[in-house]
Amino acid sequence: MHNVSIVDDDESVRAAIGRLVRSLGYRSSEFASAEAFLASPWRTETACLIADVQMPGMSGLDLQDALRAQGTLLPVIFITAFPTDAVRKRAQAAGAAGFFGKPVEAQDLIVCLKGSLNRL
């Protein structure tokens, strides 16, 4: 069973996406910060990461950079309340599997998540 990790400082967003992920038959791990995710044992068990772009401390984009620097290459789907072109371009240039504005449409997230996990 694939584990999908969700990193978002908004508890309601984490919970909602976690429920959606579990409804698809995947396991979900939820973290309030990028730092908490990096410190967890789930870091190495994650098949796909769904991360908020803007969070206190380390941003979702910085989290992706940190993972890549450690040699961890996994699909990252970004969600953000502020989907600017500059942020979208940076995420895509770093290999983002998806980029969505909040509130994200569940069906769009499902398609992106399943597509990312099917490529593993």
C-alpha cells in the first residue's frame, strides 16, 4: 500500500486531504511542517508528497529542494492559496508532479495523485 504524506500548516486542509487519500485506499501521514516531515520515519516510506507551498519555516518548495539534495526523488504535488506564475514555474522547473490553487478540486487532485503513483 502506498503512503502519501501531506505537509500543510493548516490542520483542516491536512485532515481533508488525508481523508481523501485514505478513501482511495492509500495510507496517509500528515505533518504540520516541512521540518516535522523531514524528521519523521515516514520520510523514507513516502511514495508521494502533497505539500503546501507557503508555510512558516521551510516552504514546500524548499522541502522539495532539501529532499532532492538528499537524493530522495519522489513525486511532489503542490497546493497553495497563492498560485502565482513565478511559484508555478519554480515548482515545475524542479519537477513538480502537480500544482494546484486552494481550494483544490478533489477530482483534479485524485487524477494527479493516481497518475503519480501509477508511474512508480
